[in-house]
Amino acid sequence: MTALNNEDSPVYIRLRQHIATAILRGDYRTGDQLPSVRALAAEHGANPLTVAKAYQHFQDDGYVEVRRGVGMFVVPGAVDKLRAAEREHFVSAVWPKVRAHIDLLGLDTGTLLDVEPA
């Protein structure tokens, strides 16, 4: 996810990827509170409204819940649901581009799978 993140994508998409990666890595577990909008905005040098937009997408998708006056928390099942959504996105949107680039460069996929990451 993060490695394939496009730096030209909108800030809220990059923030969303940052949060999604943190949830999938286990930095935020079920019941954990996410950083406040202001804290995340300050950490990333982003506008708080942009962070709020990224958080709203997580709420709309059912990965987090808002507790009025307290904050935003990861809901039970969010990791599995998020992983499934990210896999679907990778297979349908990312992988075809990667595969096309592999083909364009004449690379062998079997050899690529054996290459150690740099």
C-alpha cells in the first residue's frame, strides 16, 4: 500500500493510506483511539479539514466510530474489512498497472518473486 502510494495523489488519499497502513500493521487495534484531527494535521503538515475528510471516509466505510467529545476509535472487524477492501483495490486497480509495467520491461514474474527487497 504505502510503497505504491502515488505522491501526486490528493493529500486526503495519502493520509487515508497512512491511517489504513497503521491499522493493518496493528499500530491501531480494535478499540484504539486515532490521533485527533488537529494532531494528525500537525504531524503531516496538512489542513485539519483535509484530515477530517480522510477520517470521514473511514467512518463512512465502517472502520471507525466517533464518540462525541472523545474522539475516533477503531471498531471491531475493521482490520479484516479494511484488508479485504485493500486487497480488492490492489487486484483490480494496482496490479493491472504493475503487471503491464512488468510486461513492458520484459521482466520475468518468477524471477521477480525471488528478488530480495532492497
